[in-house]
Amino acid sequence: MFFQIIAIVILVAFYGCYFGKMISQKKKGIRTDQIGKGKKGLAKFIEITMKAATFAVPIAEVISIFLNSPALPTAARCAGVVIAIMGDVVFICSVYTMRDSWRAGVSETDKTELVTEGIYQISRNPAFLGFDLVYIGILLMFFNWVLFALSAFAMLMFHLQIVNVEEDFLKAAFGKEYLDYIRKVNRYIGRRN
């Protein structure tokens, strides 16, 4: 029961932040969900597939939490708790730091600023890192092969979104400023000297 309760709290905090930010931005006239909007070809395919995966994973997570059939040792499940909580913290920090520049998907029309402060000093993609950590944590707590396959697929789609859509967009939008940022901060975690 402990793992079920903590997993639900983790998911409520994570998705509460996600949807709370969307609602907050909507009140300001900002359209947060830009996934697949105004895109063609590979970029549209990646974003739409990523969006489908991000709907499928929480459904599988909730079913796995409800079924609560522990397949891994307690130590692995406890590690999952820590990893998922870290995911919440990383994601919430990323959303907070981005302020109104935060979008789900790339917006070709919205003018935003390049955020390089706060958590973005140690990760160029902390929101995606937060998703990954939450997915890995919940997977360790309630491991099953369906959840594994869906989580791995979603994390692959996040990576493809970063390297095939977002990085190209940011290079075009911010040029040298973004290239300088790439030289200083790793894609997922860590700074370069």
C-alpha cells in the first residue's frame, strides 16, 4: 500500500504541475500545447507519436499502481520512489524556471526567450529529464513488461523530439546564443568546461 500511495502522490504532483501550468498560461492567452501544430513531415510525426505515448504511459502507470503486483525486490522499488521524486523536483523546477516561455512542443509562431538560468544551467532539457525520471521510478515500483515497453518508447520519442525538432528550432531561432549554450551545458545533465 505504501508504494501505491507514494506513486499516486508523485503522479498528482507531476501532472498537477503540468496541467496547472497549462491552465495558468491559458488564462494569460498563451497556448501551451503546441505538439504537432503547424508542423509537417518528420517533425509532425515525432510530436504526434510522442503525444500519444505520453497519454499511454500514465494510463499504464495507473493500471500498474492499481494492480500493485511487485515484480522487483523492495530495494529496487525504494530506488524507484527516490528516482520518481527526483523527477518531480526536476520537472517542477524546469516549468517554474521557464515561466511563460514553457511550451509542450515547439511553437514556430510564439516568440519566447532562451532560458539558460536556474536548472537550465545543468540540463538543456530538464522537463524531459523529469519525465524520464518519473517514468523510470514508477517502472521500478510497479514493473511489468507493458509498462516497460510503453515507458521506453515514450522516452525514445522524447529523445527524438529533442534531437530532431527542438534543437533544430532553437538553433534557427537563437543562433549563436544557443550554440554557445550547447557548448556549456549537456543535453540531459551536466556542465562542460
